[in-house]
Amino acid sequence: MVPSHIKSLGREAVKTYEAALPHGERWAEMCALRTPPGTKGSDRAFMEGRYNNQQLDGMPRRQAEYVSREARQAGINISGKYYCGGIADSRGWRDPAAWVSGTDDVLAVAKARNLTVEGAVNYDPGVAEPKRTTLNERIVQEEVRREAKRNPKAKDLREKVIEKHALKAKGR
């Protein structure tokens, strides 16, 4: 049975479909349509229906105009790009990196911002190493002030406070 979307292309497409059918339906369809299938992770599959700011077509007119005006005022050329809110920072649609023109842009932003993304683009940066400091600077300053009040003649208060209150970790 030949699918209707292939029949609509004419006799030549139907012949090609039937000739390729012994090799599988997907192959036959691809040969008849003369186009490779959309594959996950390709720019074609990712940007399908998203070129020419088509995401703005689904918004109310005022909102679409507002978003595009705000992005342009932020210096972003939104032509041929898609706003990907999942990778945007706090600026939202005013974030230039959130307007992407393909999967490579999404991957680059995810790597730069250490984001986990799943879908058309998959990237997992893994568990980030915690940023460790010896002791919070605000705590150090408060304790130095207290010690200075108790003993005005004391020296090297900063080092003493850190030694007394900091976590005693290996190699320290």
C-alpha cells in the first residue's frame, strides 16, 4: 500500500517507492521523497518550523512585537534564529546566547554555562566540583573585630581567626 503523501507526488514517486520497498518502508519513503529523514540532533530537525521567527506567529501580536522589539534593543538580530528559553539567563529574550540558529549554538551555550540539556541536543556536564573557600570573608572580618575589641594589642588576628574557625581539611 503506497502512502497518500507519496501518491500525491505523482507516478514517478510511486514507481520509485515501489522499487525501493523491498529494502524497507523508511528507505522507500526516503527515496520517493528524495530527501533524507529528519534525524535527532541535526539542524534540519531542530530548526524545522522555527526559521523566520515562526515561534512568534503562535504568540499574541502585541507580545510578539514586544519580544522582538526588546531583543532588537538589546542588539540581537533575531532573523533566522529561534529563542530557546531553556538556555537563557535572567535576561530572558534579551540574552543574545538564547537566540540560536542551530544545534551547535545550543551545545556551545550549554558548555559555556555548565547546563544540562536534553532533547534535540544532549549534554550533561556532570557533577560540578564544589567551590571551597577556607572561610567566608564576612565571618573572618566579624571575628577579627571581636578579637580586636577583646585584645587591642594582638597581632596577626586574621591568621589566628582563620586557623581557629576554618575547617580542618586534609592537606591544610
